[in-house]
Amino acid sequence: MATTTSITTTYAGESAGKFISAALLAGNTIANGGLTIRPNVKFKEVVKRLELDGIVKDGTCDFADTSTLTLTERILQPKELQVNLELCKKDFRSDWDAVQMGYSAFDNLPSSFQEYLIGYVAAKVAQKTEQNIWAGAEAEGSFDGFATLLAADAAKIEVTGTTVTAANVVDELGKVVDAIPSALYGREDLHIYVAQNVFRAYKRSLGGFQSGGQGANGVNGQGNNQDVSVLFFDGVKIFMANGLADNKMVATTKDNLHFGTGLMADSQEVRILDMADLDGSQNVRVIMRFTAGVQYGVAEDIVTYGIA
């Protein structure tokens, strides 16, 4: 069954050569280096955890192996995913880009539309992957994200969440920082991953209101006109994770969060197949195949906010 195509356009002179779509949620966690990428995972990969206790002892003349080494593991298993669309070229002949299809009965999709379609499909996949990384739950086209995995793990450090606003965001971020283990605080790759609404609330709070401690004029005396692209809270970098649901936060180090896939290039490769030479039809197929999945290493090194 072909993909349902709905074309709503009005011919009014020559096309401007541009297509407009709804704004896409950027896949920024991967793009901005927010986690550890583990490529070339064909089936499964083991994320190992090594623990030693009592490693330092009082000095003696003898060798005394009194420490305990514990080796545990978590399994990272990327899920195979795909995109399959089928478009009929006949649907585009009445559109204002039809001249690009050529005048033969054996025509092609408009070239400008093909270019746009490739970019649009790839961007939609990036958006879906971003959402899956943080808030995904095992279902058709989805895999378990960090929030789902952590919600089931009692070993995490849990902070009770609430609705975050510009008026309370400083207090709520403070609760997260206070819960970070001392062994992690000060690590260069420590981040507080926050939902968009939390990031916006914190940025607005920096614009200035006296109850937030910033003074009436905010950061650098610029009020709400300030543009701070990199935000910190109590020395910890704030990372806006577009895939996190509203009022959710996760604090941990980058090397504790893992994204697994076969080839990174797979999620950026969109293939368009004209079926005319294969089955004589007027259909064009759009195909993507890739794998993706996430896993964390040490739950005790993760602070969650609003993830019960």
C-alpha cells in the first residue's frame, strides 16, 4: 500500500524553489556531544563496571590481598529501525513543479522535491532519535530511553520534581546539585541535562528579578536582552536535552551515558528508489535502515529529577 499523499498547493507563477515544513526538534544530544557514542555495534555490546573497595591499607612487611574487586555489566543492544515510504509520481503531475518531472510518460519526481525530501526525512529521524534517547519506551519505532531505564532502577539518586518556572528554577536546580555525589562534583564532563522548559526558565531567571538573586538588571546588566549560549549552575554545565520531557532533569557525567549504533552514517543516509525499471510501476520508494539504542553505566552516579 502506497504512502498516503496529500498535496495542497496553488499555482501562482513560478515556484520560489523552496519548501517550507514545520520546525523540527533538533537531535542535539548527539550533535552537541552530550553522551558517549559507541559505533560499530552489530548486535550487543557490554558496558562494564569495575568497583574496588578497601584498596588502601596500613603498610606491613607482608602482601595482604584484602580488597574486593566487583565486575558487573549492563547490556547495550541497539534496535533495528527503518523508514519506508512509497510515493506515486502521478500525484505530482498536477503540481507546480511538474515541469521538473520531464515530458516523457517515464518521468521522475521533481528534483527540488527529491532534495528537500531527503533532508526532511533525515531530520525527522534525528528528531525521533532525540526523543527516544531520553523519553523513549519500547514500541513500534521506539526504544527504551534513559528516563524509562532509570525509572525502573532503584539505585539511582532520585529528586522529587515539580513544575519548573522562572521563579523556582534556581531552587530546583539547587536540589539536583546538592544530590550529586561528591566524587562526581567538579568533574569536567559532569552535566545537568534539562528539558527545554527548564532551560528556558533558567535563562529567563538570569534576565533579572531580585528574588532570584540576580538583581533587577540580570547577567551583565542586560536584563532579558542577554544571550548566554553556555549556561552553568554552581559550576556544573547545563545541557539542554530536547528529548527530555518537561520538568525532567538528569545529572551525571558524559561517559556514563552511552548511545549505540551500527554505523553513524546509516541514520543520515536516505535512499530514493524509482521502481519503474523494476516493476513497471510509477512508484518511488524512500528507504532508511539504521540501529539505535542507549544504556548507562553506573546508576549510583546518576541524579534524576522528576523521574520516579
